[in-house]
Amino acid sequence: MRCPGAPCDKGPHCWCDPVGKKHYPLRPRHLKGLIRFVEQGGILETHRDVPEEIRQQLYAEEQHSLDTKRQKASISTANLPPIHITNTMPTSSCQKCQQQLLSVPEITVSNTSISIPGFRDKAVEEYCAWHQSKFEDPIQKVEYQKAHDVMRENAMTLQLLYRDPNPDFLITGGVKRGAALHIVNDIEEWFQQYKRVRTEE
């Protein structure tokens, strides 16, 4: 369980989340849990094999760390005066900006189809990671990891799911009903955000 690829700052051992690609530090207690998992017959060959129990523990510890940082930040900024920001748009046209916008690959949506540039499996991965970012609860995050795995196993793309928004194959694959409904119904919402980000780049 050493860091795959370029070393990160999490320590000599870490878990790389297959969906969000985020690195989580593996402490001795986590490594002992992995050893127990293997001793009990579990298979641990890649980071995708890390058992759900340890994933949930890592998610929970990460969330606790973020909550603590937020609390400290809110305390330190509580006595600062408010900052007022006024945004104004330039009135003259910007030729360079228009050229940059024209260089962005075309992204289109119709009632029955969706066209997303780039690799389709990467789009599924980013979509499921986006869903995970909408939840604090690690248990909820795990459901979207499951959804990603089921979609990958069934060679399901966002284009196909948008055309036929049926959550049954996700539910049959072990995904909770609520998460499955979000997966099939939120593609356009994610897509609009995805399109804005690509336009701003």
C-alpha cells in the first residue's frame, strides 16, 4: 500500500481513492486492519481492493479533519470586518477571450442525447466523484463508489444513461435506491457545471 505513482505528502503508505483519486494516509491502525482482512481470506492486490469498512473509516477521519479546520478558520475570522466585492464586466469586446472560447470542444445537450468530449469512462469517474463531493457522510460517499464500479462493470456511459435513465441495474448491483436515482437523474445538472468549467479554462 505504498503511494502509487509520484509520492504524496500523506506518508509512506496511503490509499488512493479510485473514483476521486484523492490520497488518504494509512496509519498503523489502518494497516493492521488490512492485514486482518488478508488473514481472513480477503484479496488485496490494488487500491480498488481496500475493503469498505476501512474506506468508511478513512472518509470519516478525513471529514473530521476538515470539520476541525473549518471550526478553527471560523473562530479566527469571526472578529474580522466584512469585505465587500463588486464585480463589473468590461464593456468592450475581448478578442482574445472570444478566441479562447472558440477553442473549447463543442458540448451539446438535446432532449434524448448528450455529447461530452473526452474519454467516456473518465466522464463516469468524474460524475461519480462529483456526487461524492455533495455529501459529508462517508457512508453516502461509498454508495457513489459502488455506483461507479457497477457502471464500469456494465460498460455504462453517461450518454447511454441519459438516453435511458433506468436505475434498476444500479439497484440490482447493490447501490442504495436514493444514490441510484441521483445517478440517473442528475446528469444534466453535472453537465451544465462541467460545461461552465471547460468554458472558463
